[in-house]
Amino acid sequence: MTSEAPKQHLNPFSLFYYAYKGILNWGIFALIALPSQRTNFWVVIGTLLSLVIIIGLLKFFFFTFQIGGDMITINSGIFVKRHTHIPYGRIQTIQRSQWFFLKPLHLEQLKIETAGHESHRPEVTLPVVSESVREEIERKRLAVKGNSTMPGLTTDQSAKPAVDSSISITATHHYEINPHDLNVFALTSFGILPLMGVLAAVYGKIQEYIPKHFLNTVTKEIISQSILIISGIVLLIVIIAVVGSYFSLVQKYYKFTLTSESNQLKTYQGLFQRKSVTIPINRIQALRVKQNVLRQWAKISTVQALAASSAGDDDKGNDMMILPVIKTHDVFNQLKPFVSWAPDQFISLERLPKRHYFYFIRNAILWTLIPIAGCIYFFRLWGAFSLLLLIIAFFLGWYSSSNTGWQLHGDQLIMQSGWLFTRTEFIIPKKNVQSFSLNQSIWMSHKKLAHLRVNVRHGNHNEQVEIRYVPFKDAEKIFNWLRIRN
């Protein structure tokens, strides 16, 4: 099957994309191969750059695409030719991203995913193309979809003004992120913790290149000073981590907008790199409302969609962000126009009896005994400070148990759990549940407790939602409700 449409090459700026990817892929081998001799250093670097340039030119020359009347055709491969045909009716999502320096040139990157695609990567990536390419693909895709939704119209019927259907198809809703809420969202992120780890790792690497006599002198000077100096250094690291995390989130969700049109949701976000994702609403399998403990105090929430698509945030397991930050009391008021089956408000949940909190606290404490034993064994007296982990474990267990909840609401199952001081609530339509199980150990059977697990499709894999140590009668009620398939 071939396409009669003319073949098009990527924009020449895609050569920089291939060069960037080539350096990332081959750079690690270059670092391993770099000898200590300075003369060979430039030989290795020159060889690497030559390979990157040659491979980039070959990929650019052999990669072409054709936008036909019924499908897109992608031609690629240097030695093994590959032809990928994508009918417009099979396109599920189109993601676009545009760096700030490409905006004046009207260039962008496109990622296209089709129905039934199983890989975590998109079906097709067009690294750098003109904006007109996306516009043409979107226009033909909507035309195909419009024809498929009205297959049986007669001449008389098609002549009638379809006012109602026109309104339903073109009706739009719009949401734009509140700058003040975004600032609060960025300041209450737990992202500072991994960033502090990165700073510590960078510091460890820098130490390898600093003369030892200089490090020893600085260390002796710090030790001889008061505890205030050490505290100041720690505080500085924390401030750098907070500022870094803050700016990372602000630029990521800068001017975030969400619109719905023609039964599709479209997001647009980013400061330095503007990203856009378009996804059919009927691909949404469940909704996730998240709050860490700081955001609970600030009364803000995040809403994500679990979609049967790999469209979304690559850093977060392809979670599609619908509302990055919204006042908690206003979550469903803002969400309802975009996802019609969402509840009108937060539903009152069934909670665990207080006596069940013990099981969560016990499990959390048992997990901390392993690192505590290791710290005491290796660090002796200093290792005793690790006993503070017992206090953290106690509150982790208490938080998890106090934030566990469940409820049946119409044809929806609502499940809530707490993990690492983050509360997560799932709203799952019954028809989207892929599988479910009720689990009991012998001990739990005696105590009349159970774990309930529900699986929904998320991206190209499975998302398991679990609530633990639920009274057996409640877990059995939900289990039997799920067994009755309409």
C-alpha cells in the first residue's frame, strides 16, 4: 500500500535534534573510551562528532512523510526501510511541543499515537516540522471523524440545518491556571527532596576534582567554627532546592490552559517549551485527585486523568494533567464542564475504624527497623539518630490509615488512599474497571479484614488502585457490586 501524496522532508532544524540525540546516545561511550592522554582526547571527541553528524544527515535524508487524503505515511530507515501507514480515523492523540526559539519560525515537534498502540512511545514522532503540517493533519482527521459520525444522512436530511448537533460539536469550555495558585502549588511541592539528593550527588562529584589539601583545610575550618556555620550551609542547600523546585514547576505549568471542543480535551502549557496534548474525552478511564499534606493545609488540589493513551507527562508515568492546581472546594465545579460524568462535589466516604490504624502504623514501623539496624551497626552512637525514623514512620502509618476511604456513588467507585503524606482519590466508572480482586490472609480472615484491588487501563499498561485493611463486609459489598456487569 503506497501513498500518492508528495514526500516531504523534515525541517532542516531537525539536524540539531538528531545531533542532540546522538550526543546523548554516544556521549556515555565517549566518556568510557576517553583515555587519560590529552592527545587522544581530541581524537575521541572528533570521532564522536563525526559519527553524530554523519548519522544525523543520513536520518534526515531517509526520513520522509506523506499527508494523503486518507492517511499519513511515514518512510524511515537507512538500511532497513520501514513504511508506517496511519489512517486519520485511527489517530487517538496528537502531542505538540515548541521551544521558545522555534516559535518565531513557526516550527514544532509532533507526536502521534494511534488506537491499539502498545508501546510506551508514540507511534510516530516528527522532530521538527512546520505548524502547517499539524494544522493539515488535524483538519483531515476532523473531516474523517465528522463523516464517520453522520454516515446515513439522506439528501433531504443533510439539507436541514442541524442546529442542535452543531452546538454540541462546537461547544467549548475553557480553563486557565490562576497565577497565585500556581505559586502556592510550586512552593508546596515535595520535589525539593529529590532535588536535594541531586545537589548532594553533584557535590560528591565536584569533590573528586577539588585538591584534597584544599578540602581538608576547608573541613578543618568548618569544624572549628560554631554550629551556626554548619546550619547555615544546610539552610543554603535547602533554599537552593526550594528555589530550583519552584522555578521548575512554574515554568512547566506557565499559562496552563485546558479547553474542550468536539469531544476532545486539549492542554497547552510551558514557558520555555510550550506543550500541547489533545485527547478524546472517551479515552479517559478514571480521574485522580491528589494532595500532599502541605497542599491539604493550603486547600489546593491537583486533578489528573488516567487515559487509555500514552499522552501525558513523561515524567509522571503518562499522567494527563487536567487541572494542575485548583482550590479544593472548586474542584468539581471546574471539572464537570470538561468531564460530564464527574461528580458534582466531593462524595462523603466510608472510613476505617480507629482500631484499624494500628495495622498501618505497625507496617510502617517494621519497614524502618531495617535501615535503623544498619545505621546502628555501622555508625554506632551516631547511628542512634536513625531512631527518629520511628517517629516519622508512626505519622506515615497514621496518615495512610486516616486517609483511606471508599464509596459507591451511582455507577462510580470512589477509592481513597494515603501514601508518603500524599492523599489520592480515584473516581472510577464501573464500566472502565478491567479487573478486581478481594484478598485475605488467614490472619485477616480471622480479623474479618480484606484488601480490595481494582485495575483500570492507564496508558498502555495497568493502574492498580488498592485500599487496605477494609472491613470484610464493605469489601465484599464492593466486590459483588463490581461482579454485576451491565
